[in-house]
Amino acid sequence: MNYTQLSRSERYYISSMRAKNVSFNQIARDLGRSTSTVSREFKRNLRPTERYAAFVAHSYAVARRRRSRRGSHFPPECWQLIYSLLKEKWSPEQIVNYLSKNGLYSISFQTIYRVIRIDRRRGGFLFKDLRVVPKRRRKRYRSLDSRGVLRGKRLIDTRPLYINNRKEYGHWEADTVMGKDKHQCFLTLVERKSGYNRIAKLQNRTAKNVTKAMIEIIAKEPDLFKTITFDNGTEFHSYKVLEDMFGVVCYFANPHAPWERGCNENFNGLLRQYFPKRTTLNYIGDVKTQVVSEQLNNRPRKRLGYKTPQEVLYDSI
């Protein structure tokens, strides 16, 4: 019998059965698969949270299948010609142009570089025929890096100067603090004048989750929020939803300039006293998060004349 790869429905069945602590043997019998197939599928696709999620496992499998086929649809004659031209010290770009101009094969130079890198990792010597071997996905110079760029956002340079002196309440800074698994995190908001905070625990650092949490926080006391200054993470790219709902004005700090949100960065350091780096956040719930938030809101601060953030904020209103 020919082997067939697991289907999406089979992966969902594995996920649901393992959640009920059903053994690999029983799942394999139900699916008509070998036990090793099921256990190998489960172990190779575990998420950082030590959970097996069917939709993630299926996307991993599709990606592996796609990578395994890269360049495979070109016949051996194509690669023999490419290897011979490499021996002549032709660059992959020159080879691709030659093949295309003569109507032979349509192949990208990235594919040729990829094959050369694979050959090198396996102990081959194709790379010695190149003048240089570029790094994978090297930045194209003389071009702008557009990763994570959001057009039309207000930069901190346009923020009114009076906000800098911390004389008026209602101006906040926002950031996220990651946990060990690089998925779960805390959303932190800090009021600039008082250092008063609001914290939310998130399962994933996505724009959808961040925006939902911020709506819940602002909706409780909308009069406290006049402006919010974010860092440049893509999780804050849905900021216009907040502006439309609450009339709050949003700004973004310049890239790689954490000092422009010094109040928030300092607070994140205080939060790390409770949740040090590499802390697993799986078992941190909303109750624990709010307990820590209240403790920090009621801790005296030197810059406030040893008053607490809660005292300073509500005395200002």
C-alpha cells in the first residue's frame, strides 16, 4: 500500500483525541495508520506552548512540502547546463539571463543560490565557483526596508511639546512584554504624568488581540485617555480603531529609539521584577495580572515625591 500524507481532517482528529488523553495506539487504529506515523506527527509539530494545534501542524506540513519541491520541476539536463556554466565562473544572474534569452528554461537566480547553499551544507564544492555567496534573503541595497512599515501614522516628532513636560494627565505610552514562548505577552499602558498603569495578559501578540484589550481598558475610563504613544510593533497597527471609537490621538516613536518612551520602558523594568525574562506565562491569569498592576500603582515613587501613581493621577483629575 502506498503511503499518503496525513490530511487536514486527520490532524484535527489527532488534536481532539490527544486533548482527551487518548493514546497514540488508539488514534492510529481509528485512522488506519501506524502508531509511529501518529506519534511522529504529534512530536514534530508541537508548538512552543507544548500543545499540538491541527491548523498549525497542517501549515507546517504544507510549508515543508513546498520547500522540498523547490527546483525539483527542472529536469536533470537543466541542472547539468547550470553546473557547467558555473564551472565557467558565470554568476547565477548571468546564467538565468542566458537561459531565458535562448528560450531554454525559466528559473530564478535565487533558486540557483539556494541549490548551491544546500550543496555546500552537504559537503559539496559548487560555492567555490562563485565570486561571493550572498547571505539568504540579503537586504537589497539602495532600496527601502518596508518590513512592518505602516503608512500615514503620526510620528512622535509631531506630538505637541507640552506633553513632554508631564504637567497634564491623560497622555499614555504603550508596549508589549514577551513571555518565554514568544507568543503570550503582557500589554502595558503607562500614564506619563503619574506612572499609573494598566496591564492585560494576551495569548498572542497580534493587532487583533492588542486592539481588543485596549478597547476594554479605555472603555472603563475613556476620560483618562487623550493620547497614546506606541512603539513600532505591528501589533499596534490597528490604532485607528481606537481613534475612531474614543477620539484618542495616537503617535508612534521612531524606530530603535526606546528612550522616546522612557516612562513605559522604565515600567516594563518594574514589571520584570514580578515576571523575569524567560518566565513562562502559561499559568499567569487575569487575577494575578491585576494584583501586580495594583501593587505597582500603589508603590511610592521617588520622582513623585514618594507618592503613589494612583494618588498622583486621581489628585490631578
